[in-house]
Amino acid sequence: MANLNKNIILVILFLSFSSALVAQIAPGKYVVFYNTKAGTPYSLEQPEAFLTDRAIQRRVRQDIAIDSTDLPVNPAFVDSLEVAGADVRFSSRWFNFTVVNADEAIMETIENYTFVHSVSKKIESIRHTQKQTSKYEQELKQALYGPGYQEVQNQINLEPLHNLGYRGANMRIAIIDAGFSVMNTMSAFAHLYDEERIVATANFAEDTTVYYAHTHGTAVGSIMCADLGSEYNGAAVEAEYVLIRSETGSSEYLAEEYSWVAAAEFADSIGVDIINSSLGYSTFDWPAQNHSLEDLDGQTTIVSRAAGKAFEKGMLVVVSAGNLGNDPWQYVSVPADNPDVLTVGSVDINGTLSGFSSIGLPEHNFKPDVVACGELAPYVVSDIVYNGNGTSFSSPLVAAAAACLWQAFPELSNQNIANAIRNSGSIYPNGNNNIGNGIPDFEAAYANLETTTLLPDDTAIAECISIYTDKQRALHLHIYTPDNSFVSLRIYDMHGKIITTRKATILGGEVNEIVLPSVGNPSKGQFIIVNLDGPLINESRKIFVD
């Protein structure tokens, strides 16, 4: 018996030692930060090598320069990581890093490379134990009662835009989420696949299709683009969509924030106009990774910095405020703290703040920006309409409505659209950190933009007297300025793509006629956008073709 006990003790000691050894050398996910982009084969003079034409046009349209943060990381650096034995997952152009799976020995080798600035602590264990329940379980608790899709859309006064024909056509929306299970087999989304309006998919969480792991993204997407006829109709059914998976639904690690960075950069590179992300981060399965309230400054966490960078690149970023209103955390999660993103909280159909809706810090009255119905909100999974609770459902409603608004004014910037939505809020300008500026009114936002873009600037000293197209599609402008000046002209088609540009000299004290021989080949009834920018005149006009 003594020998048996001794053997048992030895076995226990061996197993304990083995477990400790495995824990020490177990592979994990790390971030490798580079100290330079020197030697890259890419150049700012040839952006088409790393950005699509649509992405480039979005920058041109909004006067956004292509800069060094757009350049991909040096591929030679990435090759060196693979030679060292690392499994490369993805890289970041904006922040010049690569995420890898590797063990500690490999990371020690990599850390000594001259082009490496630093390596992170392990951001995820490859052998972690996943929870048995989904972190979205509460949101997706399915009820068969609650307001219909028309009611939640009417709450934000979206119907007038739909009646004008604005349902998101020519807008491209990325949904960054946890998975899109069954989406590609549902009748509610058949129109998207039939018309090839699911333009791309990407999975930065793992090496699988996006149609796997979770229906959270499917539910979110349904609010934007599901079509079941009179039973359910999404808010932007005519838009194009990009489905991106950046996280798992059964665990929470800091690695998911880095996956979100990759997702946003992918969206940028293929010309996305609007990102909706019904995801947020505050605490993690490893408590050492937890954020603090001091981190909620919009600039500390990598995901908030990425959301801000996405906005800098010309995309409108719409995110859910979070569902922590009843939790000890209480406040918005990241990236909802970034001042440039449009953060959406939740109310019920009567406009009462949902108890679960995260609020902004008292000193940050800009969060949330607006609210919409996320309580008993209708969504579709497996072609059945359910009602669920969460800011995950109010955010895509606002994002889709923003696509309809931007479709109406394709020449405007993401900042113009975001401001119009904020300023249309039901309690603007007396916002607070519970409901922000209140419930947006998209008809009011449309009217405000129509007034500011179609009429001359009251502060201008000059006047654009008339603009019209003749039967040969030549564009005629008559401009008066009191003094000699100049004006830069940009002509856009109705999809927001630049047709032509020109700089013209204006003689003061007389009416100047400027003729552009061609404005493309728009059909009768379509319109072009004419933007005039100069020291004495600054305005845009929508010109319908006869």
C-alpha cells in the first residue's frame, strides 16, 4: 500500500509538472509590432495595388489623402515570421503589426529581429476552454411578440426616404460580427445572393466560412436587408453587403479586438461606405485583459483607435452602445467610446430608455450619440420573425437608415451624414449620457441636408446664378464674383463617383460662363452633383438631366 501511495503521488506530481510545462509552452496568439515600413514594394503612387478603385474613389470624393498608414506591412517581414515557425493570421496596414500563432520559443526569436519594435503579451490561448453558452444568448432569446419592422422604422421616421426611393442602392455596408449561420440558405436573403449584392465575405476569427458558428450576425443583418415581403422588410434592402466575422460567440479575449482591426481594414480596402458593428468589449475571460473606465477615452484601446481610423478613411462607423446598463460596468463598451463613431443605444417602441442599454460616462455627454428601438426589436432567423433585446438590434437599424440618407447625398462626407443624424435627434441639442441626442428623425436629417447642399452658402460673397445641362450633355455654369477669383469644380455621378474635375478663373464684376463639354452619359431623370469650391464660393448642387 505504501508503494501504491508513493506511485500515486509520483503520478500526480508528474501530471502537475506536465500541466505546468504545457501551460508554459502552449501556443498562443501574439501581436508583432514593426518599427518601420521601409523596403515595402508598395508605393503611394500606385494605391490600386492595395486598395480597390471604389476605396480610392471614396477618398477622392471626401478629399482624404492616401498616406503611409494605407501601405501594407512589408511582406518580407511577414515571410520572416513564417520562417521562424509562426502561423501568420493577418496583418494591419494602419498600425503596422502582424498577429501570429506561436509558442514562446518562436516569439523569443521573433522579438530579436531588427525590424520588430515589440511583441505583445499573449492575447489568446490556442487551447483555451470555450464556454458552453453564447455571450449573445440574452439578446437572441426569442419572443414571438413585439413591434413590427414598420413600427421600429417609423420611430426613426425612415418611411419618407423609402417613399422617395432611397433604400440603400449603390451603398456598400460591412457587417462585422460573430457569424452568419444559415444566412446563405434563408429565403429572406435570397435577393442579395441572386443579385450578387453579397460582394465579399471574410473571417478573421478562424479558418472557416462566415456561415458558421453563430446566428448573431444573421439577426443583425436581417434588420438591414431581410426581405420577406409584407411580413418583414429591412431598412436598406437595396444596398450591397460585406459579411465579416471577427470573433467567436463563446469566449472573450483581447485577440478579438485585433481581429476587429483586420475586419475594418478589409472593409476599407474594398470600398465599404458604412460599417455596422454590434460588438463591444469591456471585460474578458482573462481578467488581466479587462479594460477600465479610464480606458474609455476613444484613443486607448486598439479597437477604438481602429474605429477612429476607419472614420478617418471616409467610412461611417456605427456601433452598438452595449448591453451593460444593468451590470456593474454600466457604461458603453469599446469601440463605442470613440467620438467619431456613431454610437447607438436602445429604447423601447415608446421611446423609453431600455434598462440594459449602456450609458456614457458623465463627463462624456456625446455617448451614446442616438438611440433606436432595441427592446423587443424584430429580426429574422431561419425565415421566422422573432423579437429580441439588445443594442445589437438598434445599431443596424440606424446604420441601414444612414445608407438610405447617404444614397440621397452621395457627394457628402461621412462627417456630414453623421452630423445630420445626430442633429436630428429628438432632444438635440440638449443631449445627455443616457440617450444621447435622442431618437433620430431621418426625414428631418434629409431636409436639413437638402437645404444645406442645394442652396448657395449664405456666407459666400459670390453667387452661382445657374447650372444646367444642354441636349449634348454639356454642363453650363454662370458664376458671379465681385473680385477676381477662381473655383475648383468637381462633377460626380449619382453614385458619388467623380466624372471630371476642373479649375476655372473667375473675372470679378461680371457673370462668367463655364462650359464643361461632357458630364458622362446619365439617363434622363438621373442627376449629377456639381461641387464648387473656392475662396469666394463654396456650394454643391444636384442637377437633374433633362
